[in-house]
Amino acid sequence: MRNILIIGAGRSAISLIQYLIDRAEAEELFITIGDISVQNAQKFNEKHPNVRGIVLDVFNQSQRKSAISNSDLVISMLPARFHIEVAKDCIEFGKHLVTASYVSDQMQLLNKKAKAKGLVFMNEIGLDPGIDHMSAMQVIDRIRDNGGKMLLFESFTGGLIAPENDNNLWHYKFTWNPRNVVLAGQGGAAEFIQEGTYKYIPYHRLFRRTEFLEIEGYGKFEAYANRNSLKYRKVYGLEDILTLYRGTIRRVGFSKAWNMFVQLGMTDDSYTIPNSENLSYRDFINLFLPYSPTDSVELKLRHSLKIDQDDLMWGKLLELDIFNTEKKIGIKDASPAKALQKILMDKWTLAEDDKDMIVMYHKFGYELNGEKKQIDSNMVIKGSDQTHTAMAKTVGLPVAIASLKILNGEITTPGVQLPIAKEVYEPILKELESFGIIFNENQVPYLGYNPDNVEG
């Protein structure tokens, strides 16, 4: 019997756990699910005799070490900042580790020790990062193997609401961690390269510079730049590429509307608001507006944003019920970002029967035999309901598949790594196709960098 320890049993772990349960008997797996919530940990116990749930506080050293030492492979579905203590224990006890998170500097420092012990520390094996890496490298390697030279690579991913449940003016609901949505783009300028020239977009301009995308059958989307695209030149072996851009997908119009909160300062997470728990939504909005003995909060807000009463932007704000005098923020010492998140969660949380939708889109520009060519590749997948989401599926399944392949000796290269090698991405992408996670490729005329960026 091989023992797998899963730390963290939140929504993103649903598909991961089910995949392993379905194969527990045939693969001789015993699955231990550890979570700080006993209810989360034990909700899968009745599904299979080879599953048990335990209380596991990652900051409780004895609990953590005991659980890790009794496993053969550890899957950490914790927030990225909590992986490092798990990783250190995996080194100490000689256990493989799989996470869906970006490789931190602290994690990278464990590379030599992991290699020395022959341990696979697979990271960035979820959706984005994860499926984006694997699907991109599959095409890039194919182009290079055929003698082509990469000129352009653009990659975009978005977690959205499915069209059949798109029932608000923002065309958006939370399908992932709401906090990450509110804080998106902060922490430095977005960096990318365009036609050989370095480009930077500061946070206060980020949501007014968007690229448009069209996906057959699903319509038009927009994308804003991710914070640092340039680090992927080395990761993907694209040091000489002329254009490299990674972005986040939203429905057209979202970014312009979101920019209202950015300009008002409501996405700031660097300070706390006194008495925030007792502020009404209307009080919170008024904090960011000039004092006036006569003008209403509504009028001051329209003047500050320079929008009219019949403007669609105003309709989007009204839809969020931000002028409500009864509803309270209810969070002590909240930052503006935390207070805004609370307001948005009232309106953007998935209903029980809502379906989410993942959209991923790649552009590959290359030169072959003196001719410039382009491949556009996209993947769209919908969830089933509020629990069995496309997000949980696309994050959890690659983690589960990679974990089983590591246990079975099919992925063997040791060290801290990403899923960019053929031994990793080819079998995983192949198996993902059986779950409907399929990329559609089209050869299109080479256009270079999209000229339809907008700024205003």
C-alpha cells in the first residue's frame, strides 16, 4: 500500500481527491486527507475504505511531521506561503512533494537537497501555473523540433462565469480566491517584451491597457497583463524571442469598470481602517470621497469618477449595492481591499447551480523556412455546479495525475521543478484529454503583436 498525504481539503482539492479515490484500489493507495477543519478532512471518509481524514494544522510541528513521515508522497494544497515547512519536512523524511503553486525563492533553495535525496518536488502543476506551462511547451517544442524559430508567445488564462449563468453587468463571479482577484496586478509594474522592446505598465494604468481575444463559439474577451512575463523567457528557453506577454482574461468591459476601484484606492491592502467592522457599505465608499456639506455620496462618486447617471459604469456600481446603509463591513481592522472583497462577495459568489468556465488562449508566432507563421490554441471548459467547478478540475487533476506518475516511477527527474519536460507534460496532457481538457489549434496568418491594445 502506497500512502499519499493531501494537506488542505478546500474547494480546489475536490477533483484531486476524487481522482485518487477512484484509483485507490487498483493502484494500492491509502489516502490521508489533513485539514485544519475536521469536517473538510473527513467529508470523503465514507467514499472508500482507503481514505481517512485527520486534523492537521500545518503550524503544529508534531502533527505535521507525524503525517509526513508516514507518507510516501505529499500533496500540499495549502496557500503558497505555507508550503515551505512542508517541503523541509519532505526533505528530512525523504518524501516526494507536489504543489500547484509558483516556485518561491525558499522552495528553490531546497533544489540541491531534493536532488541529493532523489526526490521529485513538482510545483506549478495546476491550471495557471500548470496546464499553461504544459500546453505551451508541447507546441514550442514541436515548433523547434521541426526547425522553427520562435518569434512571439502570448498566453492568457481566465476563470469566468459560464455564459448560461452570466447574469450581472460585470459578466463576472468569483471562481477562485476572491482576495487574489482584488489584489491582482499589485506589487510592481507589469513587465513584458513587445517586438524587441521592453514594456512596463504601472498598476494605476494596468486595467486601461488590454488586449482583445476572440474565441469561436464564446465571443470576445479582453486580457490585462500579468505582473512579470519576462521570467518565462528562461523557463521556456525563449531568451531571444521578440514578443512575450502573459495576461489574465476577463469579459470585455470588466477592466474599465474595475479601474474605478483602483483609482479610488479601494484595492489598497497596505493599511487598516479604524472601526471598519461598524462601517456600512455606504460609509466605506464615502471614506474615499471629498467632504461636502450638501452633495450626496452618489453625487460625489459620480463627480470623482466623471461618469453620468445613465453611464453603464454607474449601473455596474449600483448593481453591487455599495450605497446600502444597513449592511456592515463586519471585519475588524479591515484594509480597503478586504472591505471591498466583502462587498463583492455578496454579489459575485457562485450560486449552487452556477457553472464556472475556464478559458486559456495561446499564440505562437514563429519562422520556418523563411516564412512567418502563427498557431492559435485555446481551451474552454465548464464546471458542473458550485462545488464541482472547472477551476477545481483544471487545478486538481494535473496535481493528481502527476502525483500518481511520480509514485509509479514514470516521472523520475529529481529536484525542484516545473512541468516543462516532455516526460512530464506529454502523458499528463494526454490523460487530461479524457476529462475534456482539450486544446484546439488553428494555423492563422502571422500578425505579430496584436495592435488592438487600448488605453484610455
